[in-house]
Amino acid sequence: MSKIKDIVQHLESIAPLDYQESYDNAGLIVGDASKTVSNILISLDVTEEVVEEAKAKNCELIVAHHPIIFKGLKKLTGSNYVERTVIKAIKNDIAIYASHTNLDNISTGVNAKIAEKLSLRNAEVLSPKKRQLGKLSVFVPQENTNELKKALHQAGAGQIGEYKDCAFESSGKGSFLPTEKANPSIGKSNKLETVDENKVEVIFPMHLKNKVLSAMHNAHPYEEVAYYLHQLENTYNDLGSGMIGEIAEPMEPTDFLDYLKERMGLKVIKHTKEINRKIKKVAICGGAGSFLISQAKNKQADIYISSDIKYHEFFDAEERLIIADIGHYESERFTNEIFYAVLKENFANIALHLGQTVTNPIKYY
């Protein structure tokens, strides 16, 4: 039987918590990680009604996109919907897990799902993040180099874009003098030793640092491994906010807005003035995305699709592109399909339930 911690570990291998924004609260919010799971409810939000649905379907765990708790709770008196939801979940022994901005920021997450719905081609991250990559440089005897590289690559190091098992080697001579307390694999105590060595350098996502270092130590023959780490300023193109891609055939603005409605199941679209050219390049951001308007313009997008755009922020379009606000719920409700797919593939023994509770607090008349 799978346990909650198994579900958590798998979800975080796809969307690590290190990738969430500083204000976020993704992760296991309510529940005992050691509890076994037979039924999971998947939902965009967690409300009292969602917990009731989970209870009715005998679900031990709710997997959601939005965390029910963002700020610290000082009381649990049921004075608001957050407190009441948490209380109901605890009373019914239902755990709550959220994967939020960490899922937004990965290149296969929320925005990739929107790009899929719109059939965008050549989709890439709109605003990639920096300082998310590290470089390991380690010195190893030449005869142990291939074994060490294999271990590092298996730990996730050496993948750059669509290229795997990347590494750089340079050769030289290493020298050391073991003390009497040392237990050297090469050489003897109190005798200077010189060894033909390679310096192996690999790049890796920083959230894998501990895993990569563990693999290095396990595969290295030396008692004391000579290595150093750097956090890189390089842009990590597989991680960041929003996405941008192209539609197969350019469309007139009104035709594209109709297409957007149909593909995303929308009732209304709030948008700026139509531009005097066809729509080809499309920028997107699920959830609140006004912070990416300038990046969409810089990347020469014809339309930027997001939500929670404020009145004065619509002026930032400057007739250079269309800003389309499709609604927060509407932009992220297909996130449930991501959770369903990744859990179904790896946990065949667990029944997955797509939540039927409509949690959108906004109604259209």
C-alpha cells in the first residue's frame, strides 16, 4: 500500500518545493505523511465543500493546486472559511497537499497545459529564472572517471536542455600526503603521492545538490574528496514564469478570441483593443500574471493571456499586443489533468477522483 509520503515524494520529484516562490506555502499542509492512501481527490482549490466531497468518496488525501493556508494561523475557531476547512479536514482525517507556484514554474506544469490546450508550437518559458543551476568540479583518478560520471548523471547532473550526460574533463596530476590517521585508497601514510587525475565538471539544478553530492561521495574512491561547488548566474530555460509559443496558422484577432473561448471553455474574455495584425505568437501565464506583461511585449507576443489584470495594467498593452484576462479559475482549472496523469502513471493501486465541486467564487451574469 502506498503512503501519503510516497505521493508527496513523487509530486515533489516533478515540481520540487525549492521552485516555489517565497510567498507560497506548497507542500503537505494537513495530515500524517505515514498514513496509507487508497483514494485521492484532485481539486484546484480546497474548500469545505471539497472536503465534504473527499469524505463522501472515502478519500484520505486531497491534492490541490492552491494551498488553503498562505499565512500562519494563530487560531482555529472556525471564524473564516480557511479555519473551517482545516478543522473539517482534521476531524475527518483527510490530508491536504498543494503544489502551487512550484508547479507554475516548471516547463511541464500549469502553463504547459494551457499551451497544450491552445496547440501552441515551439513553446518555451516566457521569463526563465536565474541562479537555479550549480556547477560541481571534482578531482578523480583517471581510471575511476567513467564510473564517477555515470553516478553523477544518474543523480540528475549533466542535463542541459535537450542534451543529457554532459560533462567536461581536463587532465592533470594531483598530489597529497596522507597523515598517520588517514586511510588512503591510494598511497601510504607519511609518503607524498602523485596521481594522474581528471577534473570532472557537471551542471545540475540546485535542488538536486544533496543527491548529486551523495552520488559523488559514494562513487569516489578517495577517503577525502577534493571538489568545489558554484551557484551559476546562468538562466535556467526549463524553469520560470509563463510560456510563449506560436499557433499553426495566423488568425485575425476576433477569430483567435473565439478560438481561445472554445479551447479554454470560456464564457467571457476581458481584453484590450484589437491590434492591427494577425495573431501568431501567443504568451500565457496561468493565474495572476500582470507581472509578465512587459516580458510578453519584449518577446513580441501578439497576445498575452492571463488573469487578475488590474484596470491600469491594461493600459500597458500600448496597442503593441492584446492583453486577455480569462479569469483565474478558468486559466488554471485544467491543472487537475496534470495531477491525474502523473499520479495514474505511478500509483495504479490508488483510485483517483477528479473533483466535481466547482470552486470558482466568481459568477457571470
